[in-house]
Amino acid sequence: MPQVFRPISGHLVGFKCDRCDKGYYERAGTPPELKYPRQWLHKCNHCGIESHFSTAYPMFRATTQRHRVRDFILLDDVPVPHSLRAVKNDPSNTFRMIK
């Protein structure tokens, strides 16, 4: 089945550190625990303070042709079983993986 590409517009969304006001939080450590609400560990890339968020930052916020807003976790932040790593590293598979 051939891939289908649909145009979208979007932004990379970061979360600025409120302690140092210079760095941005990046996901750190392992995937979140399977509890509700899910919490991702993040670390400021400037001062190193750690914090938990319910979203993995940075993330991609997309707007579809129908003006629907959707948030996507970047593929690098998704835990992938060893058997799928070759698929993950192939950029042509990115849309299929996050769909």
C-alpha cells in the first residue's frame, strides 16, 4: 500500500524553565510509569533542574487542513521494541508510526 502524504502546518512546542529562564525542558530518563496521569521526567538543558510533565517536551503541534489541532510526541521519545528499531530509524515510516 503506497504512503499518502497530507499537508499540515505546525510548530515545535518547548517548555521554558521557570527557574533559570534560559533553558528548556527536555525529556530525560525512561518512559513514564503506567499510572494516571502519566508523568514524563524532564530536565532543563541549562540549569539541570528536574520536573515532571504530562506531555513529553519538545512536542509537535500540528494543524490539519480542516483546522484540527493535534499534538504529537516526537518519535525519538517513543519507546520502540528492538524488533521495530529499523522501522523507527527510516524517516519514510515516521508518519505511519505516529498516526
